[in-house]
Amino acid sequence: MSRIGWASRPQRLLRGTGRGVRRAVYDLNSLVEARLIGPRKARRFREVTRLADFTWEATWSIRAGRQPGEALSRAEGCVVLIHGWDGSRAIWEDLPTRICLGNPRLFVLAPDVNGFGGSPFAEDLPPLNGCDPAAVMQAVESWVDLLNLRSGPRAHRRYRVLTFVGHSMGGAATFYLDEARWRPHEVARLALAPALLLNDLLRKEFYKALGLGIWAGSVTSTLDWLKDRLAPRLIEILIGDASRAVKKEHLRVFRNTSKGVLAQTFYAMGSTPRPVRRRRWRHFRVVLGHRDRLVGVASMLLLLEELGFTSEEVRVVLGDHYFFSVGRRSRRLHGPNRDLLVHQVLGLHRECRAAQRRLPR
């Protein structure tokens, strides 16, 4: 069986964009049933992540191959999009398509992560250390290994680049990638509005309080009020300039996700996070929105300075927490930001490929 034989058996093909780009959905349990992923490997993945299943969407250009397996085998890079709290792979809207149109040799994957969408935990109340950003990155890296997305050991100077793009909780997760497991210039990262609250005491307490409130509501008669009144209001306040589709997806996920998962994940982001060491961040960029109510720009810039980032690696754009999602009121600001995001992803990929060519033979 091919190392990427799983790609040939999507569980569902989605309607194409009409621009030479195709999409498909996969889930771990179906691939195990089809014997395209070994049961032992899947069991180890579940033990590490505490997840009952794992679901993802793939997007590719037909210029690389009409079938997903063909396109992945020819891909010079994979882009992995990691959503945030109470989100799903759907929050990326048409960004995967735009990335594939920008470089047809990129294969884009957008998973549902740790408890949300099609990747539920095996228990309604998972432990905090299974819900925090570090756990999200560990799950994503384990999944990358499970799918054999990295080039084989024989590749020396031209191996496949993996670019991790994370938003909010997913952006914070990118800081916890285990660099020791990767070859030089094999991986790039782009953190969008990362909810890495190491030094923002006010927002940490807000996250913790909201997590406790959701949990309290789940065991009292106030749960319906939380679902019907608080959730829409909170989404409107915090991500008011996102598209209508993104807001609807957040409401859908909120209503369908275990309240224990919602509470634990929010509380985990506000509790004392696992430490992040100061270092030289290779192939890593951070983008912040100037009116972000969930991630404070001033405190985040101070944190990035402490962690060793430079001005070349950090950018502040006009917009809120969803500065790349174009809504009716935000087209003028968020539209250019969406193009900037695609440009950043393509640029990081080119940067890694150029650095690989300079490696000694």
C-alpha cells in the first residue's frame, strides 16, 4: 500500500469551485475501516490525542492531478490550516482555493481540531492538558505523521515543505511545534491573531471566567440562555466584522459541541499556558488585527519582542479578530488582508524551498 494511499479514498467529494480546484473530506475512522490506515497506528493516535475521530478537508488544483492521491504525490508542499476555539475547517472559507490558485503544486488540508466539528473527544469533559494550544499542535503533528505527509527519509535537499497556518487558538498552537522533529527548512509557520496569552492577565482572566460560565451553564437551567442569548451576542461583539458564513459556523459549532469541551478549551487558553522559549524563529510570521478584542495588540507585541521576534516577522493590519474574513461591513479592510494572507503563505513556501536549495550536498 502506498504511503499516501489514504488520499485515494475520500469519504465525500465536495462541489468544486469551478476554477480548476477540487475538494474532498476524509475522516480517520472511515479510513481505518477501509484498511487504508493501520488500526495500531490509529489506536496510538487516539491514545495521544484522546480523540474519538479526526476529520479534515483537502483542496488541490487539477493542474497537479485530477485525483487527490495524484495531486498529493506531486505536491512540493502542504499547507495545514488550524482553526481556533469554537470553529471548524469551514471558517477558512475560500482561502484553500486561493492558495491552490496561487501555487497549483500546493496541497491544502484543513482539519477540525481537538473536540470541534468532526473531531470529537472520546469524553465529554476532556482534561485541560488535552485542550490547550500545545495539545492542538501535538495532535496536528501526530496526524501529519499518521498520513505520511512529510517526504521520505531518502529526500535530502528537496523535501516537501509543510506550512502551518493557525488562527486564534490555532495560531497559539503553532508556537508549540516541536522543531527538533523537523529537517532544516522543512516547516514554516504563520500565526494569525494568536491567542497566546502568556503576559495578558486581563484577557487570561476573561477566558477563564467564560470557560467557567459555560461549564456552569451546562449543569444548570441557564444552558439554553447561553446557547440562545449569550453565544450570538458574544460572537457579534468579538468577531463582528467576519463574514455572515463564519458567524453562522461559530453558532452551529457552539450548539453542537459538548459544553465540557467548549468550557475546558476556553479555560485552558486562559490558564497558565505551557512555557514558550525565546529563540530565533525561522520561517515564522505573525499577523495581528488592530481592533482585535480577543487578542490585545499591545500585549502581544511585547510578548513577541520577549520571545525574540523581529519587525520583519510581525505585521499589524487593519481589522478585528477575523481580519481575513470579508463581511458586509469589512470589505474595504478585510479584503486586502485576505490577499495578504495568501501572499504570506506562498512567500513562506518559496522561502523554505530556496533555503533547501542552498543546503550542502
